Amino acid sequence: MIAIENKLISDDIIEQQFVCDLNACKGGCCVDGDCGAPLSFEEAQLLHTIYPVVKEDLAPQHIAAIEEQGTYVMDDEYGYVTPTIDGGVCVYAYTDEVGIVKCAIEKAWKEGKLAFQKPISCHLYPIR
């Protein structure tokens, strides 16, 4: 990872052209990484508000992790980030019927339940 100001950029952005293909990666960006998705202060605060809406799409293990860790956590290196399960999958991720890991926040947005789509770092991945 390359850090520029408060943004994390994957080394791959320099070396490869990137196009998101969920069918190929199966949602790897929600699973792999040094920590959860980086958040702005405003996004971190918003997660507390929207949690009841996205909770219905989360696995019991993810709900338990949020209730133990909180709706966001503070990382010493990256600041506000989404919590993860044992340093892996984002707590806001769910697995769809064909095995692709997706964002429960974005699912609620697509269903018209939220005005917030997902954290900007998730939109910009692999630029974090």
C-alpha cells in the first residue's frame, strides 16, 4: 500500500489496470486487507445510525462482532475503519446466494432503505 495524505493506494494501481469484476473476485475487497475499509469521520458516525437497517442482512457472527467492537473502530495507522471478523472480512459484508461477498450497506441502498450507498473508500477500491 502507498499512503498519500490520508488515502491508501494499493500498489496494483500503478502496475495494473483495474476493473471490478465480482464474478471473478467474489468480493475479495470486502475480505482481504490490512484492516477494515477506511472511513471519514462523518461516515463513521453514520454507521451507527444505519446499523439497524443493515443488521437484517448480516450473519449472526457479524452482528456479534459489531455489538462487541462497535459500528466502527479506530486503527492506529489508518484512523476510522469498519470492524472486521478476526482481521478478515468486513462486518458489513454478506454472502449472496451464489457465494459472492457483497456489502449489506449497498444492498440496503439499492433497496431504497438508505440514502448512503457505501463508504467512499469502497467505491474507490483499490484506492483507499
